[in-house]
Amino acid sequence: MTALDLLRDALGLTNAVGVDQTLSADEITDSLRVLNDLIEDWSTQGLAVYGQANQTFSTVAAQATYTIGIGGNWATTRPVRINTPGYSTIQGVTFPCVEITRAEYDTITNKAQPRAYPDYYLYVNEYPLGLVTLWPVPDAVTPITFSIDRVITAVPTAATALSFPPGYTKAFKYALGVELAPMFGKSITSYPDVAAIAAITLGNIKRANTSQKKRVMMSDPAYSDSWHYGGGDWRSG
């Protein structure tokens, strides 16, 4: 299936175009833009994205903050989110690196404290490059691995061949039917089944993706990091 096939199928759901009608170049351009807007919107919804991929980057000695994205210190597609925990690898041994909030990072008194591997990372979803800040600051070149949500990439042309996991093609088709109807003079309220199926199919893929995103119980750092936060350690009493 090409992107144009998807657009025509979506428009056909509300009779926005006839079976034998040829879309104009402007109509194709406008519809493709709506498709890419929809893809961008779904990429911000954690459960709408299919799975994660581990990506490994290298730290620089004495550098705490790294840009991430195309053209950044860590060159990859800019992530909407980074899933906790990540981990550093030193001589075959892995050390977890847990996400903290901006407020938690701000409470760290010595932000330049060095060590071979970081315990925590702060991810700021800036644009066009995200910002990852590590603490303690690595004092050597250390591989660090993060689980990053796959971002559904934009579709460049109407002739682009599309390939999605099971369920996505139908979900995109009906969601596009809802999005494109007003542009072609159709009221989606006249097609309640299209809107209902759009909601159902998006819910289906989110449920399918839920099993890939198991929740891990985490405790407040105060209970496991007594040397920094001055709290107790539940592991040793």
C-alpha cells in the first residue's frame, strides 16, 4: 500500500471522493500534510508507538549534558521520551541509570561530581534537539544505553510505500477519515460509525502496545541513596 492508497481509502469512508475521482495535486499535498500531523500526534502518545529500541551512546569525560537528535552529540531521531532505567556498561558489568525530574536534579548540591558512570539522567524534551543530563558526571568514555520509544516517521510523498505492524493501517485509515472529512466539505457527525471505529482501532493498538511497556516498581531515591539524600537504605536496614 502506498500513502496515496491510504489517503484515498480514508477519504472514501466519508464519500469525500468518488471511486473514480482523481485527487488534484493540491488535495494530495494537503491530505499528506494531515497524515503527517496525525503521525506526529500519535508519536507523542506513549501507547500509540509500537515498542522501544535500545540505543547505545558514548559519554565524554567531564561532560554532563548531551544533545540528542539528528546533528546532536548523540545522533539519532530525537526521542519524545526515554524510558527508565537506562544503564552504563563497564567491563561487561551494567549499572542502572534512573530518570529524575528537573526538581530532583535541582536539589543536587554538587552537580559536577565525577564518577565512572552516572546513577541518574534528566531528559528535557527540547526541540530540535533533546537534552540529556547525567549525574554524577562521567569522568571517562562510558557506553550508556537507553530504551527509546520508536517514533513513527513522517511520510515524504504520496508514492511512499507504507508498512505498519498489525492494526495500524486500519487505525490510520479511520483516523484520517475523521481528520480529512471537514477539509472535503463533509461533517463527521454524518458518519458516526467512522468516528467510532477510529476510536476503537486506536484503542486496540494501544492495548496491544501495553504488554510491551511493563511497569517497574521504583522507590524514592531517598530510600536507596542515603549517601546523597541522607535517608535510610531499606536494603540494609
